[in-house]
Amino acid sequence: AGLTRKDRTGRFEEAIALMKKLWTGETVTHHGRYFDLTEGRMGFTPVQKPHPPIWIGAQSTPAAERAGRLGDGLLVPPQSTIPNIREHASVFYAARHARGLTDQAPIGAFRNVCVAERREDAYKLAESVLPGGFEYYKKVGLQEKNTVELVLPFEQEVRERAIVGDPDECVDRILEYEATGVTHIYVRLIQAGWSKQLPIDTIRLLGEKVLSRVPLGGRRGD
């Protein structure tokens, strides 16, 4: 499309600014670096006012600052570790405070999850799937100086950016994420080589013995 990775930040920020203007329903004229619009107007405006919540993903300090400066929530990718989340949440809130916002904001984390009745079964499945999960992204140049480390040893992968174990261990790990400021966890089940029944059993176990015991964000089982 004629764009480079160097264009992404400027284009992204300009797009958000333009969308916010259009969501008001007013006539908008905008002549920017990436977008050009003369007397444009949306026929239907969002039900949520002033606009739908904007959650911005971040795997670097500048991106976390951007999320706090321009967005309403922070979204953490699977490759961010617990220390990464803690650091980026702090930067996110500092940027929100600079806007005069002092209320709690949502922080969502995508996590690879593997839960089993027996701890050793969960770790065995995780060990067959997690190692090398981000090696392709590093190979094609998506590892940058200021982004989080893509490839970690298996032990660190499990400890700092996945939720693996029996129900009790998974509950403890989720509470650890909550302590970093995470309000929502988006579950990505580890499923390489699964039978048709295993995902069903895993989802049931996750709901009955893990999520039902974790009141993330003040609500049970988010």
C-alpha cells in the first residue's frame, strides 16, 4: 500500500484524532499528512458518548504512553512479561494523569493458558507448544530495540507471560496479574495436537475451577 513501518505511528495517531472528530457527528474538514477530508460527516454517530472506548495495544514504553495519552484502555500482547506489564501500566497511568484523568482504566492482557487437573499434565502440554512461539516474528524483523523480548526460555515463558498449571496454580497466577493492574484477561488456550474433547474439558475446568474463583475487575470470571 506504499507505506513503511516508519509511517505507522503518525498514521495511527492521525487516524484516531480524525475518528474522534467524525464520531461527534459534526461536519469535519481535515487536511493531514495521511488523511484528506473536506466537509465529511458521519450519518450515524456512536451510541457510546463521546465515542466507543479505545483500547490501544502496547509492547513498548512509547506505545504505553500513547495508550494513556490517546486511549481509554491498555491492551497487553502475549509476549509481554509480568515485569513488562507492571512497567507499561505505570507509564499508561502517568499519561492519563497528565490528561487530568485519575480514575481506574481497563488493562487487558492476552495470555496463553494451559490448565489441567494435574500440574504435570499442564506443563507437559505447554512444553510441547510454547517454545518457539514467537521465533518467526523475530526472524522477520519484528523484534525492535524498544519492544519487549519476543523469545524467552521455556521456564521464563511459563512464569512471566503464560498461565499454566493445575486450577490452584492458575488462580494464583491470575491474582498475580491482577496485582500488576490487569483488569481483564483474554484467554488463548494452548491446543496443539488436541483431541475434539480436550478443548471442551479444558474450557469446563477453566470456568468451574479457575475463573469462578477470580473476581477480576470487581466482577467474577471476566
